[in-house]
Amino acid sequence: MQVLIGAMNSAAVSAIARLGIPDHLQSGPKTIEELAHAVDARPELLFRLMRATAGLGFLTETPDGKWAQTPMSDVLRSDASQTLRHFACLIADDWHVRALGSLDETVRTGEPATDRIYGMPAFAYFEKDRKSAETFNRAMTSFSTVEAPTIAEAYDFSRVRSLTDIGGGRGLFLATILERYPDMNGTLFELPQVVHELAGGPLEPFKNRVRVLEGDMFKSIPPGADAYIMKRIVHDWSDEQCGKILSLCRAGVTSDGKLLIVESVVPADARYDPSKVMDLVMMLFTGGRERTEKEFSTLFAASGWRLNRVIPTASPLSVIEGVPV
């Protein structure tokens, strides 16, 4: 039953994030009536929602009948330095819920859910539904608030003079690395619609060390980098599509350069691992996949790279390092 009602658990957590309850509790414990007034909700129904999430570790009721923050709900604040609020909001977006409900059909047909439901791939759908796109983009950035520091700590970038982040979104990941390595120059390579929204973002403090370029990673990659890095990009695409990107990186990298793929590595054994569930998400939305170390090695070899090592981090992601062959 715990497994079967998992969707309801995540829906409840998404609801308190969307209502902004963690934001309102940041200033201290409050009564149900105070919170209901603040978020324009019915007190008796809000209590039932919060009671359910408290059992999951989100929020807690104090002895005097007020409600307070917990470490689990604290990361659902919109202004938290490490936040998962936008990912929690994404979970309950209509396009996401509808797709999850059709996993069996994707398994039968191989057709990604958004193609079947909306008649277009996920990223094309985002171009038409800007509200959903904004939630998605913020969710991806929120991942970086949690993951980027652990990756910058786990991997030694000291020999990398120029780092190109391909598909780096709004630049938080690249900014985190540049802050740690003041002698490094960076390039953010993104789609035009993303580049046009970067003003005042995470890369602003490093504008003297960063260039921002727009383009299509399937057609060209800015040449001359000591290392190309991609976080949560490769899993979006098929082996054939990834081969195009990795081959372009191989053509552009310096002679002693590196390819750094930051992704989950699926364990080869039978134990439960979140990457195996995320693999189903990739199946549903993009036609991509999470990969084992052996599958990464094969992918690299087909694109002119040799998998050199896999460096685990404190996050669910690892740094898969490739060297030119």
C-alpha cells in the first residue's frame, strides 16, 4: 500500500509547496487559521493536508497546536539556497500527471507520452506552454542548487582552464564551479530562448570570465574547450542522438581535454535505486534513458572517447569522465 499510494504522497507534498506553506512558516510557527488566511484556504481542509504531510516528515505540529517547519519542508521554500520547491510543483503539473498515467501505453508502443497526448515532443510542448516550461526550467535549476556544490567538491577541475557547459540552463551549475575555481573561464552554450532570459542570473558575478553562446548542440559545439560538461542532458536522448553531441565535443576539445558527463549511473544489480525509476521518466517524456557504466562506456567508444573513470558524488549523480582516443 505504501508503494501504491506514493502518487498521493507526492501530490500532498506538491500541494503544500504550491500553497507556499513552508514560505509562511519561515518566520515561525503559526496556527492553522493564520496559515489558511495567508494562503486563502479552508482551515479544516488545510489541516488534513498538513496532517498527512507531517507523517512524511514535512511540517510538524507543536504542543500548543501550532505548525512549524522541518528540515524536509525547509527545502520547499521558494527562497531557500538549496530548494526543491519547483520540482515539487512540477510533479503535479497536468502534462506530467497525464503522462505518468500512460506509462503502460508507452511500454506497449515505445511512443513518448507527450508525443501521444499532445502530438509533439516534450521540449516542443514547452515552447507552446510557457507556464509549464517555466516550472520545468525552475525545477531543473532547483536540482542544481542541491547537486552543483557536491559535484564541484567531488571533481578536481584545477587543470581545466576553459570549461564549456552544454545545455547549462540558467548557469547555476557553471557559476558554482567558477566560484570555486577563480582561474577558470567558462562558456554557457544554450538554446536562444534560454540565453535571452539570463540577464541578472547566477552568472552575472562572473561576466568577466564567461561567454554565453546560443545554438543547437546537435548541429555545432563551440570549439577549443579544455573540458565539455553536461549535467542531466545525456539521459534525455537516445544513443544515436547522444552520439551526435559527443562526436561534436570530440571534434572541438583540446588534445588533452576531457568530457564530463554528470548523470546517475544505474547499478547493474537488482536492488532498488532511484535511477531505475528515473529511467522510466526518460522513457515517458523524451525517449532517452538512464545508463549503466557499461552503457556509458559503449556510448563513449562510439564517439571517439574512452571512459576513464566514474567519480561518485554526495548527490545521486556521478561524474563520468571521458578522454579522447
